[in-house]
Amino acid sequence: MFTSSIVNIYGWGVFQVVGSQFFDKLVEITGRSNVSRESEILEEYSRDLSFTAAKKASCIVWPKNVDEVSKIVRLAAEHSFTLVPVSSGKPRLRGDTTPMADNSVIVDLSKMNRIIRIDRKNRVVMVEPGVTFSQLVPEVNKHGLRLLMPLLPKASKSVLASGLEREPVTMPKYHWDSSDPLLCTEVVFGTGDIFRTGAAAGPGTLEEQVESGGAQKSPLGPTQFDPFRILQGAQGTMGIVTWATVKCEVLPSARKLFFAVSDLLESFLDFAYGVLRRRLGDEFFILNNMSLATALRKDTQEIRSLRNVLPKWILILCISGHGKLAQEELDYLEGDIKDIARDTGVNLLSEVKGVSSGEVLGLLGRSCEEPYWKLRFKGGCQEVFFLTTLDKTPELYKTFTRVADEERYPPEDVGVYIQPLVQGCNCHCEFDIYYNPQDTMEANRAEYLYLRAGEVLIKKGAFFSRPYGPLTETVYRNCSPETVVALRKVKSIFDPKNLLNPGKLCFGGV
């Protein structure tokens, strides 16, 4: 049994556990200060801003290295506890780190926050899961590099987790594969085994590889097997990644930003395909007036005011120049882009009413401190996002607005973000439902819109490659039964006791 002194240290009080030996051994593995059952702390991890039901874990543990993670996994298998990996800080939005099992343990990786290596020559960085965008961006900039990163990610967002979740990056020119920018990984599978993927798998130790000029940059392998792909989009259900290498690009010496605006999304398509096919721009994406206003302004009234003067759709394109010939590079890129704009009937602008190019340039390549931009309008946001092709986005937008009208939700209060991926071969399409979480009626209406819109969009061909929260059941109900069987078979290989984040995706057993 625990002594009274240990109970006082942890603030555990009287609680039910399946054997106190489990918790004693957690303390042995990580140290007393790295295990807690304090009620207030567990409450923070029991819920997020999604519509996923709240549930408290049994305890929380903060490992400091891969050996501790491996020991925790083996211990959980021995005592029949389940593990929920967490690496990003608050606010959390998608329900992927909310426990679902009664005997869950939160494995918070935030103390594993070393930037292991920045390699400018090979344009790659190696980071642990606790490294956030706010921590890494200034460090890579010091080395003349920039990250391939999402649009205004949370400052507390784990860079490694963002890569694992395949969050869309703003520079389709450098997006060669759907897995980019994630490269090699070190992972602890549900068996407790430590495995390295890609070039990091060997031969030789990491130190020997670096000494011989290796950079752990190729994600392929080992042999003909690319296991890092089963880790992406798995929400921690396949393994706990303890470090990863991430692709970077050279920091530009000069940049120039252009806008194109329209009341019709369709009017951008020919121009977009022309630029993307020739890989002429760096950052390239489309926002509606609500999303741009939310990204640029801080409170509800300012957001509404800017939204009301902005055009309905804004295409944003940034070009970059490098080194001594940076201006010459900008000049020829601008000339080619303006030729495409002329041929497709698009007017390029250096500013739009209420917004300068400098303001938008300030959003690129940085993280977002609190309040997170998607929460500024009403305090809550539900993201409905999927993959499609750029030419299908106008019709899918019309489908979503029809559903919003039917549910009495004002479409003008919905943010839209369209991000071309893989050099324009497909795109991330996102509808952000802003709502007040303190208003029960409005929150219920937002949840119903979230679920119903997902169902309708799936039937229109939207591909939900990263389903989260309550929408997950809808996605798997509409996909091929063989897909579910295959995923469960893979899960049984890498996590045979269903220890890792059970209940997420199509992995039940909670």
C-alpha cells in the first residue's frame, strides 16, 4: 500500500486502482515529480473544445526519454492500463487526446522537448515531441531555414504531432508527398519495442550515421516497408513517436505577396492550376472573408467589421527570392505569374480594402499565441475538413452552405480555408464553424451542423482522411468494410493488447 507521505506528495487521496503496484512502478520509472493523480490536473486532460465526451484518466505521467516511454508501455501491458499520448499544449480542439477507457493513463510528452539537431546543409531538423512551433521557428530561422508549417498553428502545438497529423502546409511548391514534411521517426510500438523508420533505421547508430554524412532525411524503409505511414493520422493508436526529423527549406532573402479577390470561388481555378503546375509561388492558399478577418483581428467586433468590407474570397500568393540574386528571382517569378493572371482573367493586387500585403506577410511562417485565431470570434470552433480536388471545392462549398441554411446557422459566420497540397494535385478544404461554447443552444446547433455536414459532404465525394471526434463513426460507417478490417489487423500487429488510445478511429475495445 502507499504510505501516507506518498499520498500527500501526489494529492491522490482515496482512489480505486487495479493494484497500487502499477503506480509505484511508474514512480520508479520517471521519478516522483513526474507522476500525478491531482484532480485539477486530470480535469484539464479530461476534455477539450471538441464535442467528444469528457472522461478523467486514472493518472498522468511525464516521461523524459525513449527508455522511459518503452518501460511505461510494457508496464501498462502488464497491468492492463491503456495509454493516451499527448504532446501539444492547450487549447486542444479535436478530441484525439481525450481518454475513452476507464483505466487510462495520460502520457504527456511535453518534457521531451529537445531540438536534437538543426542541419542547414541537408535542410532537416530532428526534434522530440514536446518541441512546439513557438520554440522551433526562431531557432531554425537563426540557421537560415524555415519550416514547412500550417497556417498560424498554435504556439503550443507540437511540431512532431503536426507532421504526424498531416496538417496541411501553406507551401504546396515544396509539398512532394502527402507525408511531407515528416521524414524519419523513432517510435515505441504497443509491445514496448523501440523502432526507427527510414534512413534512421541504419546501418549504424545515429551518431555513426551523422559522422558519415547521413542526415536521416529519407523517410523510406527499412527495406521495402515504410512504417512511418501507419503512424501518420493514427492519433497515437499505433505507436508513441519519441523523435522525428522534419523537412525545412531555405529562408528567403526577399518576399512579395499578391492578392486576387472575387465573389465567386470558381473564378480562381484556372489561375491557381496555372501557377501550381509551374510551381511558381511559395505560400499559396484561399480564404473567405471570415477566415482572413479572424486571422488578422483580435475580437468579435473587429472581426465582423473587417469581414464586412472584405471581398468574399481572397487568394493569397507569396513569391520568394534568395541570395544575391533575390530581386532578379522575384522579378521573373512576378512576370510569369502576371502572364498567367492576364491569360485567366485574374487581377493581382498588392492590397485589398482594409488589409495590406505586409499584414498578411506577418501571418506567414509563425505560430499564433493565445488567443488562438480560430477561437477569437466566439470562443469555440469546430473544424470540418477533408481532401478533395481544387475544381470540386465550389460545389462542396455550396453543399455546406445549403446544410448550414437548413440548420439555421449563418453561413457568413463560417470560416473557409482551401489549401492546395502536393503541388496542387489535391487540396485541403476546411469549414470552421465558430460558436459560443457557453451558449448551450448555439453549441448544440453547431454540433448538429458539424455532424450533418460531414455526412452530406461524404456522399458528395469529400474524403475525410483525418476523422476526429464524433465524426469518426460517420466516416467509417461510409467507408469500405475491408478498410476497417485491414486497419484493425494492422493495429493488432503493432499494438496487440490495444493499449494505445483505444476507442479512437475504428479501434474499440474500451
